Amino acid sequence: MTNPSDHASPVAPGSVAQAGPLLPSLQRTLQDEYSVVRLPDDVEALDPEVASRVRAVVTSGRVGVSTVLMAALPNLELVANFGVGYDTTDVGQAAARGIRVTNTPDVLTDCVADTALALMLDVFRRFGASERFLRDGAWESGGFPLTRRFSRSTVGVLGLGRIGQAIARRAAAFDATILYTTRRPVEGVPWEHVASAVELARRADVLVVAVPGGASTENLVDAEVIRALGPEGYLVNIARGSVVDEEALIAALERDEIAGAGLDVFAHEPHVPQRLMRDDVTLLPHVGSATHETRRDMGDLTLANLRAHLAGEPLPTPVPETSTV
């Protein structure tokens, strides 16, 4: 068995810091190998002497390293992000300062795609609602209402990266017709490219959102896209809450302009608007990658990036914006 100390780099105490909560096993390893410093939530409470020693910050996609925090760390070299999304980290400032940023792609693709498939099945077949119907004793008074068939439906995938392609492959196994929208067609895939999100929503029975978060995709799924789904169309989001105009979605649901939604992410997590607590909406508490196996692999990849940087070796998974830093 490999001893964790075999990986430890000869770094000064305080060189590695933690921003926000992390997977307990990852946090323990960081403490054992690097005596990690926990950064305060309030940047104004950060001791300048502590800040000056920090070379690397390990954080999560939900917390990240903000513009203000990054500016307070004058010797920062690396942000190791536990998660595939990194929109909470100021990558623009990082690139300008020569700070490297990493994330954990690939290892969570399957579990997130599985979650998307589960949400699609649930919004069509209403399994969650029918279970509540049974548990509440309503079955004694009559059967549950008929639902919609998912097999042979048309699935529109907004964003066809690793996760989007994994979602498409799973839906194809149900004999679904797959359409997708990206900035440009993806080479080597068998599915039809659609030019716009509005047209994709108009042609799909269910629109699955699988694009990265960040300023460039904020409210990409706006009122026009949502309305284009029509009264028999569904929206599923396993990407980031910021990608969907949440108020527009709520309004469309309340006006019966769409059939329903399946959401694993929200605009202001962990807050979920009460108006989304409806029988035609399936809600999950951002658990797309939340399995023991995937979180272990994400932790291992986060550590691999940190160790590589501190050892002066190539990073396993730098994000595109800082890959040439």
C-alpha cells in the first residue's frame, strides 16, 4: 500500500489552504500531507501573514476562489477545484496573474448522466409523485393518473461535451431521437445538430441542459427557450442553476406553458423557491455526482493536480482558460 507521505511535497507549512467545506476524506489527506490552512469565509478576517504563505488553494465548485479572495493571496499559484464546474473561481484574474486552475472532469460524467436519465424518466412517468400517492394512501380511492412514455421520445441536449454525450447515449438506448445544440457541430457523433436553443426546445419533448456555468451561459435558457418547449415539453437541468432563468421557469410552470421540469441545480443553492415545490417538478438537492465512487475519484484527481503542481510536474486536468499558464 502506498503511504500518503510518499506523495508529500517539501512545501512550507501554510502553503496549501482550503476554501470552504470539502469531502472529509480529502480534507483529512490534505491535513496529513500539508497541514492545510482553512481560509475564513470573510476575506477581511484573513491574516495577511497567513495569506502571503498560500501557494495553492483547494476548493469546491460550489465555493471556488472569488475575485476578492484571489486578490488577497499575493503568492497564489494554483486553485485545485474539487468538481467539474469552476464558474465560482475568477479564471480571468487567474490567467492574468499566471495562476493555474484545475478541475475534475471525466470522473463524474457517468453519475451526472445517470442523474439526467433518472430525471427524464421521472418527469415523464412521475414515479416520485406516484410513490407519494401510494404512501399517502390515495391508491385506496383510485388509480394514479396516466403519464407519458419516455421511450421513442425526442431528447434535445443543450451542450454536447463529455456529460452531454453520455446523456445522449443513455437516451438513445431508449430509442429516443437525439438532437443537440452547440456553438458548432461536434464531429464524429451520429446525432443532428440544431442551430439554436429555441429551435432545439421547439423540436424536443425534453430539453436537457448540460452546458458549463459562468457568465457566458447565464440565463441561456431564458423565457423564449422555455416557452418554445410548449405545453407538452419538459425541462431537465443537471448543469448549473445560473444557466436557467429560474423566474421564467416558474412563470411558465404556473401558466401551464410547459409540462414540467426535473432540476438538480438551482439559482441560489441551497435555497429552492417554494413556488417550485409542485407535483409536476422533480427536485433533487444537487446530487448529480454524489456517489461514494465518484466523490472518491474526484478527491483523488484533486490531489493529483495539487501534487503535480507542487512537484513541478504537468497538471493532469488544467482548465482551458489557464492550460497555457
